[in-house]
Amino acid sequence: MRKRSILFFLLFPVLSSFLLANKTTVALVGPEAVAAGTEVTITVNVSHKGNSAFHYTNWVWVKADGKEIVRWEFTASRRPESADFSREVKYTVSGPVELTAQGNCVLHGGHEPAVLNIGVK
């Protein structure tokens, strides 16, 4: 019985991270409209319960009108700094643009892409 108790306490942290896990979620924060030619800073907020060597966000990308403009790759040994983290990307708006972002969990995948439309004034 004692061996089972020890095994339970050793495995509990790993098992609980799987039980509390979810898909990677991404949100974009930026302006609704800017003057043409303006460089804007877009904040990419990523949320994912679980950040261990076995369970983590392994990539996040941002696209402008379907073309990838930035991608962050993570590995088991170089994981995101926490379950919730942010990155910034600079983008020069020349006309109305649709920005999309998505992240991926190595075990559970990701939610639908986040969308931010920026218009030109």
C-alpha cells in the first residue's frame, strides 16, 4: 500500500497537468483603424493550461491577409515562459487588413484562429 501512495504522489503533478489541460487559445489586440502607412504593434496573447516537457504550446503564427508574417516555435526544452504569455509583432498597414493568429498544443491542438480587422482612415 505504501508503494502505491508514493507512486501516486510522484505521478500526481504530471497527471493533474493533463487533467487541467486545454487547447491553445490566441487573442489579438491592436487598433481598429489607422492611417495608411502606419506601423502598428499587435499584441498576441496566448493561453494554455499546462506547460511541461510533455504538454506545451509548440507553435504560434500570425498571418496578414492569409500570408504568414511571424511564427514562434517552441520545443520541450525551450517552452513558453508560462501557461499565459504574450508576444508583439510590428506591421505596417497599407490598406484594410485581416490579421489572424493561431497556436497549437502538442497534445490537444488549438482553438479556431483569432481575427483582428484593421481598417484605414
